[in-house]
Amino acid sequence: MRAGYLGKLGAQLMFTGIVTAVGRIESVEAGPVHRFWVSSPYSADSFEIGCSVAHAGACLTVVEVKTDGEGSRHLVELSPETLDRTTLGQWAKGSPVNLERSLKVGDELGGHIVQGHVDGVGEIVDRIDTDGWITFRVKAPENLSAFIAEKGSIAVDGVSLTTNAVSGDVFDLMIIPHTAEVTTLGSLKTGDSVNLEVDVMARYAARLMASPIAPQAKG
């Protein structure tokens, strides 16, 4: 882990949901341990073995890096658990992927606090294109619907977004033209699956509501 990363200081790695590059899957090695080579515009010397990068919202460890022209290729390994709980098992050679480097001390928190822990896989149930804007309706897994609120934050394939409306387990998102252009969201269509990470604050709030109030310590 490169010095200066929050993880180096003993804190949990964090992201903001602001995609800094769109990479591409260069090769897939299936097996007990799935391996993917990912090309990106990041320079090879900006990586250290063991650093963490969010791939479509899933935090993965870089285990090898090679220079590739002006950019690089890096290798990541996926466990069966990650494949079961995310869309990453659907990756094939040529698949585009949203990438974000983990926060360093002093970085701007441009989106919201994202941990890179995918909570579940949602489905695009409708896409509406209007004057360059895209409105998506996304169906979330039933166990996540309680954590999704109107005007709340959610990460979709690693992109920090605000929910515009919520009805049961379906929520609406409005994607600005810039986001559609610089991330993979612009290519999503009805029926596609997406990685979802709910707002960590909503998770903790729900946990506190479900737990008895701890007794106060006596002085």
C-alpha cells in the first residue's frame, strides 16, 4: 500500500464514488481463483503491489502491474464470494469497467463515503433518454430496499448517485450527460445488472434502530 493512503494509517479503505478512469478487461483466467487483467490510463509507477482499486464498485487488490504504452495493465484476483455477490463474473474480454483509486489523506470527498463493498446486484428495469439526460429505474434486492431513500446516496457500479424517487424496491436515478460520457453508465440498457452499495450511514442508522440503547457509563 502506498504511503499516504488511509489504509496505511490503519483506517478502513474508502472511496468517494467519483470514477477517475474507465478501464477495459484485457483477459479472463477462469478457475478456482478468477484472474482479470485490466488496462487503464493509470501509470504503472502509480501502483504498488497490494494497493486497492474499486472496479465497478468492488474493492480489489492489485497483485501485478505492467506498463502498457502511456498507461498500464494490472492483475486482480476474485474469490468465489465476490463472483457470487457482484456482476464481476459477467466480465469478458473487452468489457469496460469503472475504476477509482482509494482515498489519500487530503483528497477531496467529492461524492459520498463508499467502502467498495458491494451489497447486492440490482437490475435496470427501464431507461428513458431525454435531451442527453438518462433516467434509470433500478430494482434493488428486497433486503436492500430499506436502506434506499429519496434524495439519499447510493453507489451504482461504483458511481456515487442521488436517488430521485423510491417506490418499494424500485428507485429512480437521473444521469447527467457528463456522467454518462465518462463512466460505463451511459451504455447500460434495460435488463442489465449493476452493483449496488447502499449509503454506509443508512446501514449504521438501521443497525442502531434495531439495537437496544447501550447503558451509559457511570462516572
